[in-house]
Amino acid sequence: MAPMALGGVALLSACGDDSEDGNTMDRAVEQGFIRIAIANEPPYTEVNADGSVTGAAVEIPRRAFEIMGIAELQPTTIEYGSMIPGLQAGRFDVVTAGLFMTPERCEEVIYSEPDVCGTESFAVAAGNPLGLNSYEDVAAQSDAIVGVPGGSVEEEYAIEAGVPEERIEVIPDLRAGVDALKAGRIDAYGLPTASIRELLDGESDLEEAGPLPGIPIACAGAAFRQGDGDLREAYNQALEQMKDSGDFDDILLEFGFDPSAARAVTAEQLCAGEAPEFEG
Ligand code: 6CS
């Protein structure tokens, strides 16, 4: 396993895991870029008009990979439900989209320590005419329809709350969600609170319902293939360096995230489903 500079200190990979396609970390360091999956959901991830990408879930790994000697990110924009299959198929090397840690996902991939954490909300029509303030409220109203990203934690929340499949509308992107709300095709659009607030900035016909009580504080981290334990370990060491230098907090605060929320919980706890619930 080739040694790797980490902040000027040669780092022998902590464990000899090799991804099925050879060693991802050695390849990324050698070629100078790493392939990332993102979603284009500000402030987590965003694709700018010039094709450049940003967002808290991109800028944290950008800095971490720089520390690891990997200067360039090569992004693929993809829906949440396709991220883990795409990672496992080798279409990209890491998911840096704000893909929240859940016990189910932690069975499929290995996560770094958390970076972005937050609550969940609905976007609803101004005045919240159906009084939708939880997924249980949607379930209880026989004509209420909730929109959620495909393969998302919000889709899981709706199912767990008892919303029938025919009243869960999979929404492909943010614009489609706003259009569906305004057209009355859905009555609530479920997303993280931070995404809702960015989405509704300047929208007069829509408003936020939330943060929704009783839902876990959701945290994401970088998600790697199970065979890339060495890459995950080196990434976590770079995160620690960023926490010491102030880069970690500076980047999260720039995008409106609370660094203390990520510092207060571990990937192990999140993968065990031990995230605290928002109390309202
Ligand atoms: O990880 C997820 O499922 C959720 N993460 C974000 C950043 N937005 C919605 C998505 O469903």
C-alpha cells in the first residue's frame, strides 16, 4: 500500500482494505482526482451555472481530500436512491451529497464521521391549509399527498408514519417539488429544514411547516464502499485535522450548519439509530 502524505506526514493506510476495483485511495492520489456523487440540493450540494459544484457536503470533502493529496473532485449528479447502488457499481468513489446515516444505509456502505446535521421540515402552501405538521398528519388526512425525493429518508418517514404508497409522490428535483406544491398536486414537500429554507427564500405562495417534531436530527458524512476502509480512515484523519485548524467549523458555518451538532454525535451512534429526535 503506497504511503500517502497527510499534512506533510507520510501516512501508511491504517488497514489494507482494497476496494473490488483495486485500491481506490492509491488510484485517487495517483490520478489527482476522486469521483463524487452529489444531488444538487442547496445548501448541502449545489451545481452552479458554470458546472462547478459547492455546498457544505461538497466543501468539507473538498478540503479533506486536499489534505490527503487529492486536488480535484469529479462530480456526478444523481438522485439519492441511486447513490449507494452507483457507489457499489463503481460509477463514482464516494457519496458526498448529505446522504444521511441510517442503520439500513450503514449496512451497505461505510461512512466517515458526520459533517452536516439538521432537522426536517415541510414546504406547504401559505397558511398550511391542511394543517400538516408531521408525517402522521399526512397519514391521517385521506386526501393529503406528500412529495419526497426518491430513495430518501423522507420517503422512509412517510412510510413509517403510515402514509399509503399512493399518497407518497416521488419528486425528482427541487423545481419539480415547488411546481407540484403550487399546482396542488402535492400538499407537503418533505426535505431537510436547511433545504426547505433555501428553497422557499423569496417564495410568497409557500411556507415552511417545521422543524417537524419527533424526527431524528439527521446527519450525513462521506459514504465509501465497504472495501475502502483505508480511504475512510485517511478521510477521518483529515477531518480531525480540519476540526483542529478551524476549517471544519468555518465551512459548516458558511452554509448555515451547526458544527457542534456534528461534533456531538459519532458515525457509530448514527449507524445504530441513536440520533436524538428534534423535540419541537
Ligand atoms: O439522505 C437523505 O435521504 C436526504 N438528504 C438530503 C440532504 N436531502 C434529502 C434526502 O432525502
